[in-house]
Amino acid sequence: MNLIALQVKTSDDFQKNLEHLKELILECENDSIILAPEIALSGFCYDRMEEAAQFSIKAIEELKMLSINKTIALTFITKENEKYYNTLHIFHNQKSIHTQSKMQLFPLGNELEYFTAGNEDDIKIIEINGVKIATLICFELRFPRLWEKVKGADIILNPAMWGLKRKDHYETISKSLALVNQCFVIATNSADDNMAKGSGIISPFGNVTRDDNKEIVVEKIDLEEIKKVRKYINIGLDNE
């Protein structure tokens, strides 16, 4: 299995962003789990929220079609009952099999002014072909209580738009998430000029594959690593 972080820039052109993302996904091998940065298709376009929400409807359908032999995850600006959300979709076998909206909004980015928080109960472990997968969206990475919600996952996804000034925070916390939870982490951050990059695949043993110069960061993994670390450094996760 390949774990893939797509480390891309987001332009003002939603359609261009979608086409580029689709091109990268098509380059990825089958049997891959692919994660794009937080709202990679639109960015935090607070002056175009309605436009972004309408575009997301189209983009969701197109990206869903690419998930024949791949699992694809990313967040979109969505609208429900006149409220806007930052909503994750996980696509598999041409279906959206899980959604969750970001519940821990980032005050310094003015997110609370434009977005409605999601439901914490939606942060949970799902199974895809027997693999346990969970997601924390960007700022949610900083909250220890949310780590409890994803404890026992084999793979934790973290789509992010994390600022350049806190690059070390992003890389350190995402690695810690893998070590503490003894799992794989796909940490996928934006490549925008003011963002930290630092995208990577982190193993349960803390081995990190990162490259700030690449749009596709990939690592072929062996899920047996999870069993090994949980057996030899037993903290009770083998029974999760």
C-alpha cells in the first residue's frame, strides 16, 4: 500500500486547481491512500464562499469518479442550511464513504467568523478494506482530547493549511501523533508561499518521509509495522 501526501499550491482559479489535483491523482499508483491539503481547491476564500460551495458540488462528483482503485481524501467548502463548513470527504470505490466537518476552527485565521463548527462525534475511526482510518483536520492536531478520538487507528490523516512561522510545530506534532498512537500518519500541508509545507508520511516507529520540493510525497508501507511496535512497546493499543 502507498500512502501519498499531495503538497500543492492553491491559486485563485478553482477549476485550474481541480484539474491539477486530478492530474496528480492519476499519476498515483492504484492501491494508494491519497490526501490533499485542507481546502486545496479554493483556499480560505472568504469573499467567494458561495462560489466555492457551489464549485465543491461539482468537484466532489469528479473526484469521486477517480477513486476506482484508490482512496482519496480532502476537504471542501460546503454549505448546509445557509451555513458554511470545512468538510472532509473520503472517496473509495467511486463513493463518498465518510464526511466530517472541521470542528476545532482556528481563531487566528478568522475561521470562526465564516465557518460553522462540525460535530465532534464525526471524528471517528472508519474501516476501508480492514484498515482503520481516522482524520484530524489542521488545527485539530493541537488538541490532546481529540487524539483520544482517533486512538487505535492504523492510519491518521491530517489535511492542513499550516502557517510558515509554525513549521516546526507542524512537523513535531504530526510526528508525535504517529509515535503516541503507534500508527502511520499522512500529514499533508499546503505549498502556498506563506504555508509551512512539511508534508510527510510518518511511520509508527517515527520514521519520516518528507520533501518540501515535491508535489507528490509517497511512501510504500507495511501495515505489519503497526503490529510490531504495538507488540514490543505495548501501551495497550493492540486491543483497540
